[in-house]
Amino acid sequence: MRLTILGGVDKDGCADHIETLHIDSGEIVGIVGPTGSGKSTLISDLEQFAQRDTESRRQVLIDGQPPDAEVRADPRRKPVAQLSQNMHFLADMTVSDFLAMHAKSRGREENLIAKVIDLANTLTGEPIHPEHHLTALSGGQSRALMTADIAVISDSPIVLIDEIENAGIKKQEALKLLAGEGKIVVVVTHDPVLALMTSRRVVMKKGNMVRVIQTSEEEQKVCNSLSRVDRWLINLREAIRRGETVSAAEAAL
Amino acid sequence: MKLVVIAGTPGSGKTSVLMHAARCLEGSGSRPAVVKVDCLWTEDDKRIGRLGIPVHVALSRDMCPDHFSIYNVDEMLEWAKKQDADVLLNETAGLCLRCAPYPDHCLAVCVIDVTTGPNTPLKVGPLLTTADVVVTTKCDLVSQAEREVFRERVLEANPHCRIVEANGLTGKGGSDLAEIIRALPPAAENMMLRHNPPLAVCTLCSGELRVSKRYHRGVLRHMDGFMEYSGE
Ligand SMILES: Nc1nc2c(ncn2[C@@H]2O[C@H](COP(=O)(O)OP(=O)(O)OP(=O)(O)O)[C@@H](O)[C@H]2O)c(=O)[nH]1
Ligand SMILES: [Mg+2]
Ligand SMILES: [Zn+2]
């Protein structure tokens, strides 16, 4: 699948500097920029498959074509899944009952439940049990479960992520998991590890797609070092959670 | 004059969605006007008034707001005509889940908040089951999975509806709703309700305050489901 964004206009009515942006299956693309620079608007254009009918006047194509009006109007047929910071599980049921319900609504087999939970548990330090109540999950557990659920049950070829940095999950693993399934992943982020894991990042300014930065080899090296820091922090956090003490040797990076 | 009835439980996002749709309608040359029906109090007219389109509030006070809307459909249409509008958007109070204030020749829109949980679509009754369009709001607050389950539940309750996923904060869904309204034929002269209102007119409706059956007349249903007529 190839997703194409054709530029529109920014908040002052000036044309996007980036006229055309192609994203192919398996690619992770970032969106960066200060608050109010139009990151969420761009995500929302993608989610709606904007056809020059949103405020930004951008157009989004799938494999070079505008998607059918029916695909746009029928959320069941829209190939998009979304994950964002302010999403929560609100249904008062157990993890396994809920996943069974979701699998059923998607016409999938119920034996996927164990797979989702196992996958989620590779993303969080606090294990999730099938009998846990959804509403009692921590932020990290929720985000891990949502990610695994998107990867396994929703299985949409396009995944849009709006800032998950503070969510307390192994975010790199989460991102790799989603992109690894051959999905197109677009992620709004200020987190250096996530931003540098992408192959390219779109820079937003006052509603304008001003430029695209290709992640350089040097940046990839920075990303690898940062990943080590990140894992180190996660291990320290886990040790403290387990009620252990932390030694100076461990704390030396 | 086209008639759009926008129903849904209090706080579900009716006004937010309506305002985004009205803005899109105006953008394409339509002339929308809004009547908000509520029971006791509302500030929706102030919010909608900011759009610069005609808006009128009608308070039903001691009458069931849905019954009130139904009685006053012709007056509302008359008022909208005087405002030189070509679409009347009627926002209901949305309290009674047993009433569905949709006439047959209108666009019946049910606004429903996904944060109320996956069983809600099965609970809201004719408000949802007789709607043409079901607008789901606050999708930004729940997981993809919950959104998908919710959508399936809506379709279970009303297999023929169109679902519009909306966001009252960003305006997503407003243009989809506006497009559906654009394709709508005008309201007819003699319209019928799609769904019958609750059983009879009871003594409670006419002001009897005393509790328990012996003070009430009409068709009464007992806890065990038994129905009787009490009165002359
Ligand atoms: N997060 C979020 N909040 C929303 C959304 N839609 C509406 N809201 C908020 O929900 C609250 C109620 O929205 P209204 O549009 O006033 O709801 P209403 O159904 O018209 O309410 P009444 O007329 O009082 O029954 C407001 O604070 C809105 O900002 C949405 O999609 N997401
Ligand atoms: Mg309102
Ligand atoms: Zn009623």
C-alpha cells in the first residue's frame, strides 16, 4: 500500500511547502513541531482521508487514488487504526471478555486473545492477566494492550499514533511491532528515541508541512545510544518497582 | 424546508456536532436555522448564536420535552421559514429513552457518546433504532478496540443506519453530516411519528405527585409485566 499526501494550505492560506509526500507499507514516518503547529490536524487529515474538504485543503490518496466515498464513510472499511495519549479503556469488563467481544465484532477467532495478551506483556513491565479488569489497568498496561490489539485484532494497514511518549510502555518495541507487520505507521512525537527511529520526519510550522528530514546515519547512531539509555531507565524502574535497591555499578551507564 | 431532528442523551455532543454541520452547510450555500428544545434551562442558543445563524430556544417546562417537540413541529417549521432558512436543525433535550421524536419525513440523527460504554447502544431504544444516522462522539477518548465494538453494537441495534464518527472538539464528521443533509428531500405536510410514544398519557404526566398505584389512572404496568387499565 502507498499513502500519498498532497499539500494544502496553512493557517495563513499559504501553500504547504511539501507538495507531495509518499509513504509505503512498512515505513515509520514522524511528525514533529511545536504545540499548535498543526501536527494533530495532519493526523486528522490522514484519518479522514481528506479530499480537499478539511480546513487544510489537503488530499490523501491510497495507491494513487482517492478512496471510494463508501470507504471514507464506513468506519468498518476504513483501513486506519488510531492510538493516542488521552485514550482509555472505559468498558467495565475483564481483559479476556473484552478482547473476545472485539474479536467477535471484527469476525476474528477468539483464540487470538492469548496472543494479544502475550504480545502486550512484551511491551509492559507490569504483566496483564486475562482476568484483570480493563478499567483497573495502569496507563502503561492500557497502552500496551491497545497496541497489541491494533497489531493483532484490528489489523489495519495504517496506524496513526498521537504522542505516546509518557505512556510507560516499551515504546520502541511497540513501534517496531506495529511497523514489523508491514503497516504504515505515522507517529506524532517529540521523544528523541521515537523521532529518530522513523526513516523520515515531517516538520510542521504554523499549520504548514515545511520540510521532510531524512534520518541520517549519524542520527541512527544517536538513536541506538538513546535506546540503551532508555532500556537502562526501564530496568532501573522495574528494579525499584520490585522493591529492590539499586547499586552504583548498575547505575553506571 | 428540510427538517433534521438531532436527538441524544444530555451532554452527548449534539450541539457541538450540529454547529460543525451548520458551518459546513453555510459554506455550501445552505441557510440553516436551529431550534433547541430543552426542559428548564439551556445556553445552547448562545453557543449556536456565535455562528450568526437564526436560533430559537423552546423550553418545555413541565411537559415531556419530546412530546413538546412533537406537538410543535409545524410551529418550528413556520418559524424557520420566517427566518428565510432552508434547513431546520432541531436539537432535542434528549432525556427520555422511550420517546423518539422523529417524524417520518425528516433526517433522524441520534448522537451517542462512546464513552458511555459498549452496552449503551442496546439501552437507548427507539432513539437509536429508528434513526437514519447515528453520530458517535468522543471517539478521541477511547481505544480503537472500544470504538470498533461500539460501532458493531450500534449496527446490531440499528442495522440500516449510517454511522458517522465525529469529534465535537475538532469538527471531524461535520462535513459528512452536512453532505447527508444536502441530499435530504424537504419535510412533508402531514408527517407521522416513526415510533409510538410511551403508553397512554398517565396521571403523572398531568401532575399527580402522590406515589404508588392507587393514585394513578390509565394503562399501568406492574413490576411483573402485568398490564391493566384503571379508570372509567
Ligand atoms: N473529548 C471530546 N469532547 C466532546 C466531544 N464532543 C463534545 N464534547 C464535549 O462534551 C460536552 C457536551 O457537548 P455538547 O455539544 O454541549 O452536548 P449536547 O448533547 O448538546 O448537550 P445538551 O444540549 O446539554 O444535552 C462539551 O464540553 C463538549 O466540548 C468529542 O468528540 N470529544
Ligand atoms: Mg446541546
Ligand atoms: Zn417521554
